[in-house]
Amino acid sequence: MTRHHPNALRRSAIIAAAALTVGAAGTLAAPGAGAATPAGTPKLDLIAASPTVTVDRWEGEPGVYLDLGTYVTVDGGPLELRVTRKSYNDPVVAEQVIRSGSRTVTKALPKGLVKDFSGLPGFLDVSISDQSGAMVAKATQSFCPNNRAGRIQPDAPATSKYPGGCSDNPFALGGVWGVEKGWAAATSQGFREDDAVDLPAGVYTAKVSVAKKYRDLFGMPDKTQTIKVTVRQDSGGQGLAGVKRGQKNTSKSPKPAAERPVGKAAVPADAPKPDLRSLPAYGIAITKGDEGGESAVPGKDYLAFSATVWNGGPSPLVVDGFRKPGAEKMDAYQYFYDAKGEQVGYTPTGTMEWDPRDGHQHWHFSDFASYRLLGADKKEIVRSGKEAFCLANTDAIDYTVKNANWHPGNTDLATACGEETSVSVREVLDVGNGDTYSQYRPGQSFDVSDLPNGTYYIQVIANPDNRLKEQSTANNVTYRKVVLGGTPGDRTVTVPKYGLVDAP
């Protein structure tokens, strides 16, 4: 089952030693001559793990995904960046955080440098030459400091406190990027569609360097790594399509209860609760005559989209299902935890049901979210048939909120949703994380075949029947404006920007 928006398929400082000092207000400022570098300032360098790499060109793919084995190493202190935006009407801003003893200092990155929450854009310059020395391709690559990091020094921390990836959700609100001291992060973000380079099978030479603006920003040496690249044509299998992205499974999430809860059910009034929040729909498109893989129906038009419900905290959403012998459904219970993570209560919260359909085949919690198409007057016209979900932490939405879990465990359906023979299931939506669902399956997208052209709204509602107990329900509903055009059987959709977010 697709849980991400259509473009979400992914395949997988020296900070100038003589240029920065601690300012009086706790920020980094340019010092005079001879000023000392604050303790804990990271020192960054670009290395190549191997002088040679082999990459496959998969049948049906747009090109080669250049994972050239280059890494950014960090010494002197951890590299930490905080990326935020106040609202969707404000730009994304980023700052570097340096912990100098008991003091924390920050340095704002240049305005406009960071565009979203997927990483530092244009970080690497890559040029590719063939065996005659002629340049055949040039590319730039972004860098997510959280990407495929590992330690390179024996005295480095054994585990990283930083998240396992950067967010590609266009409506993310806050991110934390970091590399521990003595660790290195891969510069390649894996298999990103935008990073494909059209190279035939053969032998090439790649030259990789950090863009000057980042060398200047982080005080990195001007260094070029040269790698021999063999491109190998691979016609077997189905390429890398269908690979799900996920984060490292080093979960600190609550573990499943072994048995059905005992004692009197109660919702503790003073215990922290989750705060479910809906994000505007995106990945919006017309599927002409095709509703989620079903046979095309001439003259039919469906409006498909992706939507995210996330948990703003301060407590995780924890729902357990328990199955009575022979029962077709599970009884669902929501659990509550105090500030120390100790369970302090639970309450019945509906049911879970097994979905046997191809592409599902897992346990769904009922009535988690609802999707509706509204007219220009915001009155309901069409309702999606999708309301039951297996909860999974598919997207990092805001890792700067209180109690955000940077290492959620259940990041895809395979980790959380159980099997047909399961007697119990635990489904969790951790703080700071969202569950993205793409409405591209039968009965889920909106049939707009007979609707007149004009303005409509996609309404996303979290917790529509208030089955779940949460901190607030004031932020459970969002609307995304769409404009239908074209003719029956050949409809079009235009999606205006949402504030500054241009994500159709």
C-alpha cells in the first residue's frame, strides 16, 4: 500500500577556526584577529570511501543514481542544524547549534539557503567524464546530514541521537539535522528521482567537491574527490520501484501489552495526551479512468491525493487491538502515559478490522481520518471511502516539538500492522511524526466525472468521530483548494499554492 505522496518514492564544519567566536547575545559573530574558535565547533571534511564504485542502471529507470561513496566527516564537536518555519506563510529558516560546555550558541544560516526540510540544496558539485576525458554530465546534489550516518572513530558515541533521515513532506514544520562527533554521513540521499543521471553502461571518472558557498559557511577545505565509476546495465527484476523509505528502527516507543488491559478503564484528566493535527492535501492529480489500479473506465475521472495526519504531542498516540477467539474484529484501546513514560490509564476506542484486499492485508484502526471533497461553499459533495488505517510513522513533520521521537520504530506497514492470524496489535503515532496516506486505491479517490468545472476544497479531518482522546481538536481539519477544468474524460486540476508552499 502506498503511504507516501507520488513523488515520495525513494531508493533507497571546520567552522572557520579564525572566523567565528561567541557573541554577547549567545550567537556566533565574526571576531577580531586571533579570536579563538568556541569549544565544540565541528570540523567538517569530504572523503571518499573507495576510489572505485559500481552502479547499476536498472531497466525502466530514467538513469543512474549516483551513490559515489562520498561522506562528510565530523570532528571537534557534533554538527547540528535546526530547521523551522513559523507558518506556511513564512520561509524555511535554519540555524547551526554549537554546544560549548554548558553554553549553547547558535548561528543563523543565510536566508534562502534552505528551501525545505529535505536537506542542504546544491551541497555537492559532481562532474562525470568518459574514458576519453570528455565531460558527459554535470550535477548538483543536496545533502541530508541525517543520511546513512555511521561512526568512523572507535571512541565516538556508539549510537546517534539524531534522526535517521530528512523529511520530504512539503508541509513539514520543523526538522533536526545532525552528525555526531566521530561520525560520517553519506552525501548521497539514496535513490532520488531528481538525482538520476542518464549514463549508458561504461566506465567513467567522477569528480566530487563541496560547493563553495558551503565550504565558506562551514570552513571546509577546498578538496576534490576522484572516483572511477563503472555503470552496469541490469535488466533483471523490477528495478528499484516499490522500495519504501523508512528510518532506523531504534524505537523508544511504548511496547505492546501482553494481555488485554485489566482494571477499570479511565482517562486520566491530568495525563498528557496526543494532539492529532491534519495537514493540507498534496500530490493532487487526475487519474483518467483509473482508480487505484483498477481497469480503466472510459469517460471516468478521479481526483487522487495524499494527506497527512500528525501528532503534535506531548504524548504518543498508542492504540492496542485485542482479538477474542474466533472474532473478526479486534477491540481497540487507547493508552495514556505520564511525563515519565509510565502507563497511567486506558480507554476503549472502537475496533480494528482485518483488510484482506491486495495491497492492504493488515489490521486497520477504524475512523482515524476522513477525506471529503467540498464545493466552493465548503458543503460536502463527495466523501472518500477511506476511514480505517494502520497507523505508521511515515513522515517526520516537526522534530522540534516537545517530546518528539526522533527514532520511531514503526515507519512502514510491515512494522506495525499485524498478520491475519494476529491476536493483538499495537499501532503508534509518535510525537512529531505523521502518517501519510495516498488516496490512489479503489473507493478512496474522488469521482469527479460528473462535477462541473470550478473551485472545490479537499477537506482532511483527523479523528472525525472523536473516538480518540487528545489535547485539542481545534486543529483537526484542513482545506486545500483545487480548481477542476477540462472536459469529461479529460479533466484537469489546478492546485494553487498554500501560503508559500507550492506543492500541487
